[in-house]
Amino acid sequence: MAGATPQLIKELREMTGAGMLDCKNALNETGGDLDKAVQALREAGLGKAAKKAGNVAAEGLISVLVNADNTKATILELNSQTDFVAKNENFINITKEITSFAQNNGIEDAAALASSTINGQDFATYLNEKIATIGENLVARKLTTVSGQVVNGYVHATGRVGVVLAATCDEAVKDKAATLLRNIAMHASAMKPTVISYKDLDPAFVESENKAIVAEIIAENDELKRLGKPLKKIPEFVSKSQLTDEAIANAKARFEEELRAAGKPEKIWANIIPGQIERYITDNTQLDGRFALLSQAYVMDDKKTVEQAIAEVDASIKITEYIRFELGEGIEKKEEDFAAEVAKQMGK
């Protein structure tokens, strides 16, 4: 039987995820028998990688690395199968090594990482060797490297959430901006904004959520009415993107008519209407507060928005990029029948 051929090497790599040289050697040793080559790889230690590669990896760690001058940050999600392995020092070191490697070599995303060469090995071989050592499937699922005038990030102590932010600013306030970005990254890790500004929200999403939020408040008001409590105002809109000059003008006209009907003298309207307009804008931008970073109440001081907190530090600071990773987000976890699994292990 023939030994290693390019086609057989390709098939064996696809079957096992092992490195090209390892596949070539295994095929030569087994006379080109694929099944025996797979077994040979397993017996050599790389078989763990082949065996574990199909297992769902939804645990792991988020890693964030910011360079010394706050101009570059890399965020990685490295997945394992169990949180126990994620706490292992070896796994933690692998996470740090990959993050550092990506940043030092200009690797900007997971696709570039997968096609890279690390420590003289192609990345797939490197990771398979780590799988063989760890004993669980490992997946470098997401990676992003962000560069900018000022960059900072934060990873939660549990390693389950990480955030990276980039901004522009006047050079004189770069240090202040870096500190502020770290605080805002902490805010974002907890508050889960999906976009930087309300302007980034998809119009179709805004329209859909407008109907949903109004329906939520109507249902809530039914319960408040039953309990004899004050009702909430039902908004016309849910995002500042919907608040045109015409909408604001119409609201102002209504407030003026209400004040006139209440017998309030016109000379005091100027003291009342600005507050009413401000309240109207707050009531009609609820979606922004849920999803837009700049519109959210700042966790460090909830009397101001994130946008206002930035302006207080320096008006030149403008956030340009926002990346948030949450461990396992979007991974479909397989539901296991524990009793059946035990029975299977016991050969019943």
C-alpha cells in the first residue's frame, strides 16, 4: 500500500486537525491506511485533539491585552469545554500567549489567527498540541486587535466579559482619555450596549422596538391601574433618531397649550417648557438608554450619561471603536442526558 500522498495528507488533516508533518509521518508509518493513521496520531498524543475536536467548547476565558502606550489592544475569546479547565494555570497561560502573539504580530481577527504560524508551527497544529495536553477541545473563537490614538480595555475578574475601546482626542489629554476609556469599558462590561451611538441603531430595529416598548408600557400600566398606582407615560418614540425638529416643535406646542389651558401666565413658560422638553426627550429615547453606549446612564455617576461624563473630562474625546466579548455568547450548548451518559459509561 502507498504511503503519504498529498490527497491522503489533506484527508487526514481534515479528519484529525493534526499538523501536516504529523499526518505525513503517520501515513508513511501505516502504509497510507487512514484508519490506522488516525489511531497512530491518537496514540502519539495528538489523538486527543482528533477525539475532542467535535466537543462543544462554550466555557473558557476572555483575555484583554493593552500595550504600554495605550495605542493598541487585543481581545481574545478562547473556549474550553468546562469552566474547571478554564481555571487551570496552563489554560490561562495559553490564553495569554495567544493574545500576546496576536498583538505582537499584527493579527487583527480570528481568521488571520487561524492561518498564522506561532512558535514555528501552523496555528492548527499548535492548538491541537494544547488540546492534547489539556484534554479538552479548545477553540480560539473570536479575536480583535484595535489600534488608535488612545485605546484601553477591561476584562472582568471572572474572565467571562471583556471590552476594548478606542478614541481620538487632543494629545494633551491622552492620559486622561486612557483612564476614562478603562472606566467606560468597565461600564460597558456590565451594561451591555450593542452600539456606540443611537445613530448606529438599525432603523428597522428601532421601528420594531418602538412597537414592543409601547406594548410593554401599556401592559405595565394595566397592572399599575389595578394596584391604584400612578401610570407611566406612553411614548411616541423610543430613539433620538426619531426625534425630528418637527416632533420637538409639536411637543413644545402641546406643552404651551397645556400651560395656557391651566391658566399659567406666558411670562413663566420659559421657565417651565425647557424642563418639559428635556423630560419628553428622556421619555422618548428609552431604546437608546438600553443599547447605545453614549446614551446610557453612566455607572460611575448615574445622574449623567456616558456622553456627558466624557464631555466633563474633555470635549475632544470621541469614541471611535467599541468591542465587547461575552464568553460563549451565541454558542449553542448541547443538552446532555446525565442518566443516559452514566449508563453508557457503565455499558448498560
